[in-house]
Amino acid sequence: MFNSTVLELAIGLCFTFASISLIASSLNEALASALKLRANTLLDGVKALLNDHRFDGLARDVYNHGLVNPRSPGEAQTEHELVHRPSYIEPRHFAIALVESIQGTGAGLKELGQALDEIENKQIRQLLRGMYDRAAGRADLMQTELANWFNSGMDRVSGAYKRRS
């Protein structure tokens, strides 16, 4: 076609490589979807972020929240009872769900300060208390701080997922 064996060989190798890489990517995606790797990795990441490895505290409450897991009835007591696990959580929704899980719905930011003092995990209590103090009574700043913290934690989870796949 091009009257050059080398050029035709190079084009053939490029198409062969492209075809094999598409097949490998499709198989990898199908396997990840079948094993729910994204959802499980996200759950592990949220549990690690909130220091709730047994899934009996904040992570469970956040996952039972309608903004984080709208397809679930919100009554899971263990991670095995989570019927639908989201594979993505909007950072703003995570922030709202976390605040409402800590203080209850309908309460103001002042009540959040008191509820933060009751968190058992010292590291999470100190972290959230620092965010609360920096927000200085502004709910929008508190949500932004929480969303940024969630994003940085999920960047690490994303890197771990990419290495695994």
C-alpha cells in the first residue's frame, strides 16, 4: 500500500498494540466492576480516613446517610449489611453527612462544637476541632475544610487503587 515494508510493519505493530491495550483495559474494567473494587476501596479509604476500621462509628453513620449512599435504606450496622456501596462520594456531600452524623440533623454549628468534644477517637476529635476553630462559626468554611480533607484523603486512596489495578 505504501510501498515501504518498514512503514507497513510499524503501522501494523501500532494497531496490534492499540488493540491489545484496549482488550486489556476492557478486561481490567470488567473485573474491577464485577469485584466492586472501586466501591470496596472507597469504603476502606473512608474507614481509614475516619479511623473507624471496625465500621462501628463515624464511617458507618456517614455511609448510612442519604447524601452519601442514597440507594441504601440507611440501616446498616456492619459493612456486610451495606446493600449498595457507592463507588464515588461527592466531597461536599461527605462534609454535610459527616457534620450531620456527628451532631444530628437540624442542629447549628454551635452544637457541633459540643458534639466534637464527645468523639472518642482523639486524633479525629483533634482534627475536627481544629477545623471547627478555623471555621470560626461559619458553616460554609467548615464544609470547605471537611471537603478539602476528604479530597486529600481520597487522592491517596486513588493512588492505591491505581497501583493495585
